[in-house]
Amino acid sequence: MHNDAVVQGLSEAPNMQDVSRWGVLTIGTGIDNASFTNRKPASTNAGRQASS
């Protein structure tokens, strides 16, 4: 994994929220690639108290 591919992939992260995984391929003086996985959002139940 090369820094160019990582930076290119991270710059596209806001546009890739509707998919779980995606990858990038850069072609220049060499061929580089990187893959990314979106994490699931944190639970909204954190900090709530149980009612009795």
C-alpha cells in the first residue's frame, strides 16, 4: 500500500458512505492500490439509563 493510494482513497471517503467497502488504484511511476472498509455507526444507546 502506497501513500498516494491511501490519500486518494481517504479523500473519497465522504462520497463512499453508501457502500461497505471500496478500493483505489493509482497509476503513475508505479502502480499502487489500497482498500477501505466503512465502520458501522456507534450505538445511540450509550449513556442512556434504564427505567424501572
